[in-house]
Amino acid sequence: MQIFKVFHKDPHSQARTGVLSFKDFQITTPIFLPVGTLGVVKTLSYQDLKEIKVEAFIANTYHLYFRPGEEILKKFGGLKNFINWDKIIFTDSGGFQVYSLRELKKISEEGVEFKSHIDGSLHFFTPEKVIELQSVIGSDVAVCLDECVEYPVEYNYAKRAVEITTLWAKRSKKRFEELKKSNLNVTHQKLFGVIQGSVYKDLRKQSIEEILNLSFDGYAIGGLAVGEPRSLMWEVVEFISENLPEDLVRYIMGIGEIEDIFFCIEKGYDIMDCVLPTRNGRNGQALTSFGKLNIKNSKYSKDENPLDLECNCFVCKNYSRALLHHYYKSQELLVLRLMSYHNVYFMINLFKKIQEKINTDRFLEFKKEFLKKFSNSENE
RNA sequence: GGGCAGGUGGCGGAGUGGACAAUCGCAGCAGACUGUAAAUCUGCCGUCCGUUGGGACUACGUAGGUUCGAAUCCUACCCUGCCCA
């Protein structure tokens, strides 16, 4: 059963809108997933997410394994029950932690040995284990454990990572199907395979063939935006897109700069996620129609305007830049939430607009117009 | 009036003869952040010049002195805190 259906294709680019169907919930694409590593989009409450109309976010298996841990998650009947979330949750496998916590890990065909970033204790993840954990978490979309490599990386190492990723994908799928038969909790769960290959096109091609062969519910593209120059990343993004069948749902992982988002959507990607709106928000950066704005800058200390003059979010309706600046400088915790709230709203809203524009065949115009204003960055 | 302690860059506070324009923290100013070990990290922070290496000037309460050389030693004075009368 296909979970994805293309709704409308833009005649001028590869952009498309689509519908992703879950057990009792549908989401329309392109969609942006805020990151909620530990089962919370940092600083935002359920009510906030509801107001912003967030329909899905991505949590992290590696992190949830350490805290709160399997036992608690089981006791509460999965993450969705635990956090009282009635919409969609994706879970990342821990593949990104293979990259980001590389000093703490040892990798072999069998799996990854991690030193816990919390207490240094040793833990071993196999692809099967990661599937089991995701079944305990009970996410709607699980992702296979993969090896995400850094940039730059030697060809041979990247090739080995592709091979390991494929091997793990096979084992993940097998375990996933076993569990589905025996565990009523996860009958609703979908599984995405991950395509690796760094910036080497032949490796990307190899990975695409191998992973598609295993037939997953959707396909995630990993290993991008890990430090490579943007032009190179775009080249790879485009190449991958050209080599993927059109009817399958494509999830490009970790993409979140506005320019990258437009590019990926134009090339036919449907799902993306990024820490940027929340992390950068907490670090003082607001996304606005007129570019990025750093609320810490002294020039905002007397500014009566909202963060974004064109934004209708709760924060922009009620808080001046000067007040947010004051809160930030005074380390008032509320500002972390307000900034995150605005940024997530900005992203969700942007994707909604993009959907509209694709459906009315005006995506490229919109992109041009939006980016022109965004990169002028006069903030006024 | 006497005794003791002390006066260092916006603030706190090191340094107690050369490696001192002066550790460090705070404040200030800017930058970074792309499947979150991030309310984090990096840079600048006496003045002027230089993109960098660097150069010039002014500075450790005030005024003198000792010394090749002083924030550091000596003398006097001013100020602050504590204790005694």
C-alpha cells in the first residue's frame, strides 16, 4: 500500500504537492518537520504547536533511548501517549549521531558502539535494535539506522558507508516486518530507508538502487548539509532527484536554510526537517520575510516593530523587537520560546504558502520573489 | 586622634622589579549555527594606525624618588573600609 500520492505537479519545475496518509491522519507535502529530539520541540508546548499548526515533528531514537529510556516509554504506551501528541511523529534512527558524536562511536558491520554522551557508558546499537526501539517509541515513521559520514570523506570510506547502510537497511526491514506481525502497537508504523553516498554521484546512484530495491514506504536522503559547499550540495541534491522515481515520497534530512529549502522543493523533495528555526531562535536569530535578524544586536534595543512586519504569529502581534531584545539581554527564559515560536511559525507558514503556489503553478515566481526579499535583508 | 587593610582597564578581581596594554570573570560589541551533547560556540574588547605580522601613544589613587628597567621598591600626600579611642 502506497502511503504517498502526488497531488499536483508544477509544470515549470519538479516541485509537487502530495498527500502522506497515516492510519488516521493525513499530511500534505511539501512539509517541514521541526526537530523534537527528546519528544519536545525545544521550548514549545503542545498548545504552541497546535496554534502554529505543526502536524508532524521528528524525534530521535538515540536520545530517547538514553532518556527517558525504553522502560518508561513502554510503561506509557509509546511516545505519543507519553507526550500526549495526537498527530505525526517521525523518529530519526541515530544515524546522524553516528556522524555528530563521531568521537564517541565505533562502527562495524554488526552495528555501532556508542559511548553515551551523558555518562560515557558503552552501548551497542544494531539496526534491529534501532527498529525495536522505534517500535517502542511508536512513531508513525521510523528510519533505518544508517551511517552518515562527514565531509570531506574519502571515496573508499564513503563507499563502505553506503554498503553498511544497505546491509543495515536490509536487516532493518526484516526486523520491522517481523515486529509488525507480532506487535499490534506498530501496525501503523511506516519505515523509510536512507540513501547515503556523500558527494560521490556513483555512490549515490548505487545507494539509490540498493535501497529502492528493498522497497520502503519512503526514502530519506542523508549525509547532506554536513559541511560541504552549497553548490556541491545542490549538485548532489539534483542528481539524486533525477535518479529517483517520481511517485515515491522523498525526505531530505537536515535541510533547513531557506535557500536550500526552495531548491530542494524545486527539485521534487517532499519532506525536510531542521533544527535551525529552534536552535537559531534560541540563539537569537529570527527568520523574517526580509531576511535573518539577530535580536541580540543593539540596533533593536529601541525598535518598536515586530520581528517580522508581515507575520501574523502570536509573537509578532504582541512583542516588539525592543522587548524581545530586552528579554534576550536579560536572559529572560520566555524569549527562547517566543523566538522558537516565531521561527517555527515562519517555517510552517512558508511551507503552506509554497503548497498553495505549487497548486496554482506559481512556485517558481514565488520562489524568486521570496528569496529576493529574503536576501535583501534590510529587516525593515 | 591611633592601628590595620586597601586603592589596577566600564565593573569585579589577579599580578607584587624585566616575558605587562596587564591572567580571569562579568558587562559591552559582532559573528556562527542545516536528520540538536547547543538558553551554545567563536572573535573583538585602553586610544590611534595597519587586512595580517606589527607600529605609535596614554595608562595600575596623586606627586616625587631609587633603578638600565616600576603596576610591582622608597617617601609624602589624597581617598576608602574595618578596629580602637
